Amino acid sequence: MRIKVGVSNRHVHLTKEVYFKLFGEENLEKDRDLDQPGQFASKSYVTIKKGEREIPHVRILGPFRNYNQIEISRTDAYKLKVNPPVRDSGDLEGSESITLIGPKGEVALDKGLILANRHIHITPAEMTKYGFEGLKKVAVLVKGPKGGVIDNVYFKVLDVASLRLHLDTDEGNAFNLKNDDEVILVKSLEEENEIKR
């Protein structure tokens, strides 16, 4: 089956408490909706800093969450000289520490910096409909001049979701993919080999 791609640049998810420390009493104002229902890119940005190295203008996504999470690419990690773990959203124990700088203050977090697992947003009904029940991950076949196979793509099963593969910018660039491109979802590399024949 074919599925659309969403390529995610570096971004930040914040609790309301940390946001207010960085921005004062401002509201988290929406700039545009994202592909997942209820999610949006805000008009607020922070600088992320590790030691003397920093990356400015990192967008905050809304709405507020009950944890603070900063998602970057491996290229960003090289720039910051850090080695964050590859994790699912919210799995932050043992992740990298990072400092956030906003217009009204800064907050040093002892955890929260990760490389996000590549994943597919999908509902329980769609898991059943497409025969994915019992599977935790699949592979994705990319066609085109920089095509290939993306393995270990995990399902993110939510009651409300828009069916889409999420990659970070390094992954998207490696396969020459951009937002709304389509890839082929396969259950295993063996199935991918059958498709290629």
C-alpha cells in the first residue's frame, strides 16, 4: 500500500510551565496546522544550547504536552556534539540534557533531547483494515533516483490520526523525499523483494 510522507525538521514540545518560563505569559499562538489532527506549528521559537554550541530558531509545536521533548536530526547532533538516543515520543529516561533559551528566560533540562524513531501515525481501525494487527514495525520501499528501503518503521497507534509516515530531515534528504511524497509500505523485507521482482 502507498502512504504519504511527512518530513519533520528539528522542533520542540513543551509543558505549559516551561513555556511560561521562556516566554512569560504569552499564549502559544498557532502559525499553521500540521498533518496530524489537533497538532500545530506555533509562531514561537527557542534556541537550543549544549555547552558553547547552539542552534537558534527551533520551532515550538503545539498544543502543550505533559513532558518536554526536543527532536533533532543526527546532523544537528554533530553540530551540538551530543549523542542523543533514538526514542519514541515520551520515552525520555536517559536521554540527553539540553538548555532552552527564550525571550524571557532560559531553562536547563536534565533530559528530553532525542532522535525520534521513524514512525507511522495510524488508528486501531486502520491497523485492522490493512492487516497490520500484531505488528510493531514494517519496512518502507522508496522509488526514484535515490530510492531504497527504510527498515524498522514503527507504528504509532492513536485513536485519532492521519495515516502518514514521519521521517526526520536527514532521512528525508537521504531518499530525496519531501512532504506529501508517497512511498510503499511493506510488511517485511521479503515482501519488498517480491515487489522488486
